[in-house]
Amino acid sequence: MKYKSVFDIIGPVMIGPSSSHTAGAARIGRVARHLFGRKPDYARVYFYGSFAKTYKGHGTDVAIAGGILDFDTFDTRIVNALTLADEAGIKITMSEEDAITDHPNTARIVLGDEKGEMELTGISIGGGKIEITELNGFKLRLSGNHPALLIVHNDKFGAIAGVTNILAKHSINIGQMEVSRKEKGKEALMVIEVDQNIEEGIMQEIESLPIVLQVVKVHD
């Protein structure tokens, strides 16, 4: 069951017209921006399924651009997001894709600048709710509805214990946690959704662990 209340079905306070095609798209774009961690120089957006067929008429294009600009679902600037992105120096291109995906409302976003590139796939599951299903080749499940840590680490024993011990020491409660890897003994990804925002000092403590390669925080 994806929905806990009638408000999950109606959707969040938002710039319309559709909670799935507008609010959900804005949230996918905003999670991408948070994971990238800075203003990108460019964004390539690929729409699949229903998104590909209706993204212009339902405002999915301006919504996802607004998310990339770090606008929330109710931010009135969303309606002018493509113009504002251009003014901010972010080159956004959008493409309709024919590939069959597991969910009809699917978007793949590539953000990049001279420092590097990040690729993310997200789905809008209704009522403004989303799931991030892939990040830089790692399979994952991230709702974007709660504060979260994404930790890239070496696939070695003790990695999970090292991170969770730090969170326990600071009384951080874990709501959901997943670990994935591309290949045994190589890089792995820990996704931890928590009940409160993580302070910078805790982030630095986790980053200091020998097995940790990168820590990224997602705000709620």
C-alpha cells in the first residue's frame, strides 16, 4: 500500500495541473539537484511512457526544470522554470524515449558540469509521491519524502556497522535502509532514510570512515 491518507491521493500543495505529472516530476528534479549537490551547467532529461506522451501539456517539462532549480512543488516560479533555468546558465534538453519501462511515469535525468556528471532515474507513483530507482548504475529505492543519506563505500565487512554505530551514537533513528552493489568487492551504495535532518558534523564523521568514499545528504 503506497498511500496512508486521502492527502497522499490528492497530492501535495502544488502548482498544477497533475500531482503525478507535475508535483511528482518537480520532486524528481529536486532530488536530482540535491544529490548532485550544486547548480549544474546542463541537464539532459529523458521522458518515458506517459511522461513522454504528455509532458508538455501536463507541465512535466517546467516542473522537472523547477525541481532542478531547487523549487518546491508549491513554488509559483515553476511556471517559468525553463526561462529561469536558461537565465541561471543551466542548459536543459528534453527527449521523448520509446523504451518500455516498469512504470509509465518515468524520467531519467543527467546533470553535469566541469567537475563531473550524475545520472538518476525516478518514477512518479501518484499523489505527488516518487521513488528514485537508479543512481549512477546503482539500483535503489528512495522516496524523497524523508531526510536521507546516500553513502558510496567499499564493499567490505564492517561498512554497515561503522555507519549505523555513528547514527546510533547521535540518536538518529533509521526509518529505512538498503544496500546495493554493482559487483562483489567493488563499490557499494548504502541508502538510509532517517527521521531528522543530519547535521554537517555527523556527515563529516561518516566521511572519515576508511571504507567510505562519498556521502550525500537529501533533505526532506
